[in-house]
Amino acid sequence: MPDTETRERPTSRAASRTSRVASVLTTLIVVALAAVALFAVVTTGHGSARTDRSTVTVPAGAPSLALPLAASAPTGIEIPAIGVTRDSIMKLGFNEDLSLQVPPDAATVGWFSRGAAPGTDGPAVFASHINYAGKKGGFADLSALATGDEVMVHRADGTSVVFVVDRVERASKQAFPTAAVYGPTTRPEIRLITCGGAFDASTRNYEDNVIVFGHATRAHQG
């Protein structure tokens, strides 16, 4: 490696590549910081422990599809283990200050549309409140999910993807695992995020985030 006195100037292509890498890293940092303050809460609550595993119901005769799929936005999500069924999904992008947008109410589930689409290689990231304005949030019972539980995401192109939960983690908001949540993967994966851990009455926020990690196992038409 040349020293600083003899190093050549980067070519325009290299400079462009460096700029893109910096942009991606900046995006990940911004998203992580947004996740730290993602969900303002007003009450505490925790999911109950479970030992069984919950699967989704796929329509009989639905044609199977090979993974990964072409990109298509999510239109609904089913998480039978915790009773979540949504027929609409809000797209989450960035605010003007580059902070991550959040759902405007307790029940809405949002999808980080700047990331992977469900069924494509990479992590499809979904977020919802644990509770909001005194109402139970869409992901209020997220911590009750267990390894082996299934999640089904419906897409705008009429296809659906089934994911299986690999693990459920609780991470401090002071050490949010940015790379693990938003970093690239070699297969279609899913992340479900909400708040958790101890409730800090002084800030009216939970101290941690609950993060569900999973991967796609199959897809079907319809």
C-alpha cells in the first residue's frame, strides 16, 4: 500500500464508488438512530411465554414459486402466533431531516421501502408500535414470537412469501445492531421491530428494541 506522499488520486469511478458506499453507511446510521427513538409509548406490556410453534395457512393448490422473487411491495402481513393480520402496509421512508418515518397510529404496520422487498435477497424490514396513545400497538406481542413461528407477507403482484423466525433478540437502544438488521444478506430475510425491555417513566420510552430475525422458506401465487 503506497504512503500518503505517493498515493495517486482516485479515478472518477473510484470516487463515485466511495461516495455510494459512504451514502449507504450514512443511511444505515440514520436508520439506526431513528430506530432508537422509533416508538414513543405510554404504557408497559410484555408478551407471554410460548412453547408451541405457529404456522401460516397457504391456500390449497396455490402454485409454488422459486425464491428469490422479483421486487414487489408488501400489501399485507399475517403473524398467527400473535394474532396479527393486516390487509394494508404503510411505506416508511425518510422525513426531511433524514429520520425514519413511523406509523401515525398504534395499529399500522410499516415497511422500510428503501430496503429490500419481501422475497428478494436482503432483509425486508417491518416496524410497528408496541403501544401508542393508550392503544395496543400492531407489534405489542412481538416478544412472544419464538424460533420456528411463521410469518406470511402478501405482495402487490399477487404473490405471498412465508418466513420462519430464526431468533428474537432484545437490543439496547444505545447499541442498536445496525448491520445485522439492515445489512445485505444472500437470501430473502425479514426483520420485525418494536420497543421492549424496561420502561423509563422519565422519558416515557422503553430502553430496548425487540427485533425478530427470520428467513424466507417458500413463496406461492395468490
